Amino acid sequence: MTKKFDFNQGLLELEEIVKAMESGDLSLEDSLKHFEQGVKLTKKCQAALSEAEQKIAILSADDNYQTEKPIDGF
């Protein structure tokens, strides 16, 4: 069974990677490892956002929210 990707945890991990890399205290090898992990996390975050956008589009289409509707009384 595949564990579902936790978007918020992924963002926190990305922040930690960026902080570590910006510190300048990493060796070249460690910097490359951090960069590789950052790229993997970025792709997972992008996939999660894309999935969320698709769900919103489907729900919006089902509920006819794709077109603007005036609010009565305003």
C-alpha cells in the first residue's frame, strides 16, 4: 500500500532543505543530495496541486460554478 503524500509536510521539508542549502555549511556532495531531494519533493508537491486543481474543476463543473452568477440583492 502506497502512503499518500502529505503536501504540508512536503512544503516543510522543502523549507528545511532551502535553509540548509542557503547556510553555505554543506559540502558539495551534501548540497547535491539536498538538491536532488528538493527536486523530488517539488515534483510531488506539483502533482498534489495538479490533482487538487482537477478535483476542484470536476466539482465546479458538477455544481455549475464555472460561470459567474450575480448575487441577488447586491
